[in-house]
Amino acid sequence: MDFPATQPKPTADGKIIYYPPGVKEITDKITNDEVVKRLKMVVKTFMDMDQDSEDEKQQYLPLALHLASEFFLRNPNKDVRLLVACCLADIFRIYAPEAPYTSHDKLKDIFLFITRQLKGLEDTKSPQFNRYFYLLENLAWVKSYNICFELEDCNEIFIQLFRTLFSVINNSHNQKVQMHMLDLMSSIIMEGDGVTQELLDSILINLIPAHKNLNKQAFDLAKVLLKRTVQTIEPCIANFFNQVLVLGKSSVSDLSEHVFDLIQELFAIDPHLLLSVMPQLEFKLKSNDGEERLAVVRLLAKLFGSKDSDLATQNRPLWQCFLGRFNDIHVPVRLESVKFASHCLMNHPDLAKDLTEYLKVRSHDPEEAIRHDVIVTIITAGKRDLSLVNDQLLGFVRERTLDKRWRVRKEAMMGLAQLYKKYCLHAEAGKDAAEKVSWIKDKLLHIYYQNSIDDKLLVEKIFAQYLVPHNLETEERMKCLYYLYASLDPNAVKALNEMWKCQNMLRMANLSYVYIVFNHVENLPDPGKAQDFVKKFNQVLGDDEKLRSQLELLISPTCSCKQADICVREIARKLANPKQPTNPFLEMVKFLLERIAPVHIDSEAISALVKLMNKSIEGTADDEEEGVSPDTAIRAGLELLKVLSFTHPTSFHSAETYESLLQCLRMEDDKVAEAAIQIFRNTGHKIETDLPQIRSTLIPILHQKAKRGTPHQAKQAVHCIHAIFSNKEVQLAQIFEPLSRSLNADVPEQLITPLVSLGHISMLAPDQFASPMKSVVANFIVKDLLMNDRSTGEKNGKLWSPDEEVSPEVLAKVQAIKLLVRWLLGMKNNQSKSANSTLRLLSAMLVSEGDLTEQKRISKSDMSRLRLAAGSAIMKLAQEPCYHEIITPEQFQLCALVINDECYQVRQIFAQKLHKALVKLLLPLEYMAIFALCAKDPVKERRAHARQCLLKNISIRREYIKQNPMANEKLLSLLPEYVVPYMIHLLAHDPDFTKPQDVDQLRDVKEECLGPLREAWAGSQLSCRRCAAVGELCCQVRELREEVSRLRSIREAEQEMDRVFSETVQLRESQPPTAVELPEGSVPCEMVHHNIIEEGWKLVTACGRRKAPTPPEDLQLKNRFSALQDEEEMG
């Protein structure tokens, strides 16, 4: 290496400082301008160095130490300080992971110095801004501040850093600046040992409304930082709120008085930040201080009532506790609770049931203001949408028309009048809504009988403005009055007549109301958490009709790509403000428009795609030049169109496009025709009305595909007919009848497509075809097809053969089994007991190993196919609740044992089908136990797959319970821990488990079969809490086994007694009655006390096999299952 020619200068401690080539010594003897000039060359040198330059690192180590001297750190010139900070940042990068500065005090001084320099980021127009940005970028990339974790007082540095960054961020900073700030701060939070209260305060203070309004960018920065570090910072936030809310230590933070504002903002940012805080709010709701309860109620009202909040469903205990505040002793608390109900009814109609009872009580509240607000709440929601208020809520308003206070009566009467006008006179919600409030006119007129003059005057006003509005045209007004009068009850008619009699006497008062023009104000809910930009955009659209029409065109399904482009440019042009170069509002709108604008796909684009595909079909396209074969191009084009048919169905609606698709239907390529049918199925809803020529051409093609196409084409054809034609019953009948008559088991290769079509027809239209299909099933499917073997399979000993080598007869039998399942799934009931017969048939097929006739004519591979079909069919039926209930334990056991089939492919495919149904939560819990049987699979991959499937299903069920609080009502059928009894049942009845007393065999069962479940429990906190319960469950299984063993011994004794009595009867028939007597005491006493009826015996032996543990009262042995009941209560 070439060292500089200048003579190096020794430092005070004797070390020699080497400067970069061309750089003279930097001392306090030279001017600031010269210092800056020399430092720039030093900065360039360190900037170009990397960590691998060991020689240079050693050479410039004294210089690095020199740059941290007091002369530089306390230099009054800001340019000097900036350049030194850049050097120090590069030094930390070069010498990472160890810093060249060993003194903790020196490190602290350095980082405080660097932090002070970051204030220069505030002015983006400064000539030195790029250097400040380089400093920030370097610190963020290297995570230099993480060195401070070793310092005892590192918190002081971090607090200063966070405050500095939040103070300098502004709207002139670009995304890169914000991202580097986030990276710098998030690394400190996530890689540190914890977040101190002072550091947390420096973040949370930006969420307080006063600070939020002053610096929106600091608020956004804090929001994103909290989202990024939610898992790390949540415990610190929980501790802060615990100190303030529960322990009352307001001195722990200067933000203690803003805790409720902070909770609201944190909830809006990410509810997970408050996972541990919500129970604390429940505690505060029960505080003895009324003002404290009021503050919490106001906060929770905003959290529960906001439009997008699901807090009420996610935290039912807190919701119930909040509802309890409707009955609070403190009047302001009750009043605040009632005001909340209005927003809740409008934003969360599903919570109306919970609110109804509490509003009923409050409608009788001793406080006038509360009763008044109950009326306002219900009427406001009703005017928004009548479906939001039920008859019971309207009944509360009806009752208040007779309230003792005028203010309440007036609000109730006026509210009902407004509802009547909106839904009866204007019929804004149809006849059903008008019928729902038709009683209002009678009720309002009945009030005229009251003695109060205020009531009379108000009824007159309501009549003039709401029942028969005076501002209507003469003919319309008279028509309104005519039909109103005809529909009133007798008492209302009398009241109306009395009112007219007083007309002259009340003229002057009445005139004051007749000429009042009612100003109807829409009581829309407060948007709450809606963004200011969205509000502004809505306001602009409301004021500018042309702009609104352009947006309507943009989102129209018929908008073309060219039109979309024009619309986006026009909207952006109108919203642009030349005086405001940086317009966040415009940027937001552009982002929104760019996402919704159809700039790629429209009718013209679809037409062009179809033309390209036509060229490939005709052989005139340049497919080979593009590196694909024509067949590949055609198939890919059809797949693309098939995908687009889901996302842009309207764009396909043209005769030209459909003509091309019809051409595809006529092609010999089965995959192409199948895709074309599916496109018609997805997009052809208007073909029947708008394109009759296409319809007339398409129908015969679909019929042909359903009758003689491939099985997949037949399926799609039937579904296509069902989806797009109004006379689908006639169309499907024209397919069903000839197919059902032409079934011939002697020609199995011609059976497969008809069986597929018949199966799907019976599933899609069960009301029409379930009965005709029953005779087909009985006479042909079962008797003629499944119960007969017409051909002899190859005796090659193979357990599996490729699809193309499977005999047509076996393929037909497989489709016959699927037809049975589809037929039953369409009916979804077992009234005809067809499901029982089908299950017995499928069980028999499994028992006979696929050879139902047991004539030994079928090959091993074909038997495997049929076993797989039978097992899959039982599993498919189990997904329908009405059929799951009738599957016996023996049938469940047979289905489960398919996963231990001798054929590898059967085991593999069955396991995949089982897993697919379980992860979708389509199958009951007990079917998850089937994977335990895979532990003995001879193939390692199959065992691993079963283990992964089991763990995946456990994870999915836990996540489902976590995400759906309502699932707690069905814990017994969801909690994976409850699969244990089913596993024990399957393992106990496993044919390979031959020696129950063999310890080694039992140990293998425990380790291999139950091991995966135990492994899953090991990492679950939820399961740990239920370990005792699961253990108790196993104890009950053991006790049940002992009880069943005892019952069996009793049953054997019963059978012996029956034998003795039988012999006695025979002897009495052959000899005189006195010749033979039953010995005294020959009937054991335990038989007398344990007469077990047959149904009771079935209950005991079936317990734990198929469903959740049978309740104790359903068993003969009432005292043996108390622990199971305790476990259910725990759930």
C-alpha cells in the first residue's frame, strides 16, 4: 500500500495520525473554511472504504479516534459538525461490529453529537440536505445506534433520537426519508431489551390530538412505527396503561391524562396493540368514580360504534360489561350509553338484539333527558334504514307518545310522523316497510284525545305536514286524504273529525303551522374514522356533477380502456391546484383511480384475445416464432379467458366473442372445449335475452356435450345450462330422460359420461329429479352395475394401474358411486332411508376389499380403485350434517382404515382428500383422528405427510377459534384436543393392534400414533391450559373401558340366564311342571340390579366414537362421566 508522502503527526498519546493523500493536518490553528475543505476529503476517503480494507482500517484508526475529540464534537461551525458526523457514521460502518471507541462516555458523547446533527433533516431545501440524508441512510443501514445497547444510560440517547426524528419530519420529506427513520427507530425497539416509559412517551405523544394536528407527518410516522413493532411494543403499552388505569400511578408518565385519547388512536392503528388493555377497561367500567366510568364509556362508545369496528364480537365480556353501563347509577353515564346506541344501530345492525332490552329499560328511565335520547336514537336509525329497528324498538317510541313530559312526547310523535312520511307516503323502502309502520297514522291521531293543548296542536301540525302534507298538489293531496281516511280505524276517524270541528277556533294557531316549510335533514352517522381525503373527495363529487359522471363512467363495467384513461386524466386535472405543487389529496385520488381504472381489460381487449386464439386454431398465428406450439397457445389462451371470465364477465358479452367460443366448443381438443363451456357458464347470463342466435346455437352443443362429451365437459355443460338458462328444468329434463333410459351396463365405456351428467343433474335440481333418480339407482346403479362383474380383470398382481389402463367397467362403477353421493347431496335428507342403504353398500365394498360380488373376477388394481371410491364417498357424505349423524362407528372405522390400505396410491389420494376437507372445516372433528393410523405406514414420506396434515389441521382449528369468538359455543367440535378419544377409539380397534397387554406394542402406539398430537400441544399455550382436562378425558376413556368390560361380563351372565330359562321351558314342555325347578339363587343378584336394556348398551359402547362425549343423563351409568361434563363447562 502507498502511504501518504506528508509527515504523519503524533497524537497526545504518541499514536501517529495518518491523513488521506492530499489532506493536511486538521487542527484548531487553521480556519473553518480550511477545516471544512480538508474534512470533505476525509469524508470521501471513509465513504469509499469498506469493511474488508484491513490495512486502511489499521492505518486510519488514530484518525478515527482523533475525529471524536472535543475539538470536532463541540465545534461551533455546523458544516464542520455535519462532516464529522458523516465521518463518524462511516467509521461505525467500517469497523462494525466493534466500534473503535472503547470508552462508554465517549460513545455516549458521539451518539448524542450525531443525534443533534440529524436536526438538519428538517430543511429539505438546504444545500447540505443530501449530506444529512446520507448520514441518516448510513445510520439506518448499519443500525449504528444498536451499539448503544451496551451503555448503561443508552435510554437518554434513544429518547433524544426519537424526539429529534419526530420533530424534523414534515410533508416535504419523501418516502425514503420516512423509511430510513422507521428502520432506525424500529431496530432500536425490536432489538433492544425493552422500551422504557420515557421512550414510549416520545412515540405516543405524537398521537395526542393537539400534537397530531400540529404535525400530521409525525403522527403518521408514529402510526407506522407502532404497526411495525406491534409485537415488541405491546407489552410496554400494556404496562403503561396498567400503571395508570389499574394502579392509578399517574406520575409514571406525562401522558397519563391523555390515556383515553391514546387508547382510541392505538385502537384505530392496530387493535392488537391493546390486547392486554381491554380487560383493564373492563375494570375501569366498574370503578366507584362516576366521572371515571363516564370517560371510559365515552371511549368505548367510539370504539364499539365506529363503522369498521368488530370489537363487540371479538371481546364479548367487555361488550357485556359496557352494556351494563346502560343501567349505571350515574345519569351522565346512562345518557352517554344511550347516545352511543344510535351509531351502533346504524353501523352494526347485528348488535340490535343486544341493545333492545337495555333501551327498553332506559325508555322508562326516571330522567327525562335519557328517555328523550332513547327516542332520538331509535328514530335516527329508523330514518337511516327502517330495517335497522325492529318492531320492539318502534314499540318503545309508541309508548313514549304518552310520556308525562312534553319534550319526550313531542320527540316521539315527530319521529313517528317522519317515519310515516318517509316510508308510507314516499314509499322509499317498498310495501313491506310501509306495512311495518302503517299503524303510525292511527296512533298519532289517537293522541288528539289527550287533554293537553300541546298534544292537540302537535297532532294538527303532524297531520298538515306528514299525514296529508299541505304542500302537495291539489289532486295528489286529495288523493292522499281520501285513502288516509279510508284506512283509519274508527277512533282515529273520530279524532280527525274533532280536529276539523276545532278548525275555526284554532285557525290562527293552525296557520302558523300550515305555512312552516319543514326542512328535512338527513341524520347520517358520523364517519368516525374515515380519512379526511375521502370526505373531501365525496364533497367534491357532490358539488361537481361532471366530475361525478366521469367517476361513474370509470367504474362502469362497460368502461373501455381508452375511456378509463381519459377519465383519470380529467379527474386529476380538475383536482390539481397549480398553487400547491405538493398535493397529498391529489396523490391519494390518483392512487385510488389508478387501482380502479380498467386500463387493461375491456370488451375490445377480450375480442383481441379471442382473435389471437382463433389464429392459433386456424394455424395462421406466429406461435412457433414465439416459442410455443399451437396446441399450447390455444390451451393457454382458453385458460386466460377462463380466468378473465371470472373477473370481467361483462367484457365477454358480444356476439363476436361468443361465436369464437362456439368454434372452440367444436374443436377436438377436450380441454379447449371444456374451458370454453366454463367461460359460457361464467359470462353467459344475458345470452338468453340479448343474443338469441347464440342461445339457439349453444343449447344443442351443450346437450351433446352432456350426453356424449368427456366427463369434465358433461359436468360443465350441466352446470352451464343450470346457470344461464331460465328454462333450465326443461333443458335438464331433455338430457336426463334419454340418458336414464339408455343406460346399458353391457357397454360400460358409454356409461361414464351419462353417469356424470345424471349425477350433477340430480344434485343441481333435486326437487325435480330426486324421485326419478331413485328408480335409476335401485334398478340400474346398484342391481345391474355395482352388483355385477361382467368382465374379468388382468391377474397381473399390480395394486395400482394408470388411469388409461383402468377398465371401462371399473371407471363406470367409480362414477356410479359418485352419482350416489351427488344424488344424496342434492336431497340433503334421509327421509327415504336411501343414505342408510348407500352407506351399507359402501361399507360392504370396503369389507370385501373392493370386490363387492366376491367372484374373484376383478383385478387387484381395480379393487384398489373401488376401495378408494367407497372410502371417499363415505367421507364426502360425512360433510353433510344429516348424513354424518347416521354414519355408524363401524362405518367410520371402515372409512378410516382406507388410510392404511395396502395400495400406496389409495393411501396417498385418500389422505389428500381427507386433509383438503379438514382444512376447510367441512368434516367433523373425529375424522382428524384418522391421521393417527398413518403412524404405521411403511413409507416414510406418507408418515411425514400425515404428521404435517395433523399439525396443519390443529393450527387451523386453533386459529379459527381465535379469530371467531362465536366458535366458543362449539368448542367440543372444534378444539383439536378433543380428538384424543377418537384417536384412542381408532387405535383400539385397529386390526394391527392385536395384543392389548403387550407393553411394547402400547408404547409404539403412544410414541408413533399419539406423538404428533403431543408435539403440537408442546408449543401451544391454549393446550397447556387444557392439559389437565385432556388428561381427565383419557382417564374417563379408561374408566369407560373398565365399565364396558364389566357390562360385557354382566351381559354374558344375562345370556347364560336366558339359556337356562330356555332349557327350563323345553323341559317343562316335555315333562310335568313339577319335575324341574330352577334352583333358588340361580339368578345372580347383580343381574337383578343391572338389567341393561339394549339401547343403553349401545349408548355405552358407542360413547366417544363419533361425536362429543354423550351427556351423563343419556347413559345408564350416571355417575361415571362427571369429569366429561366438567370439561364441557370449562370449554
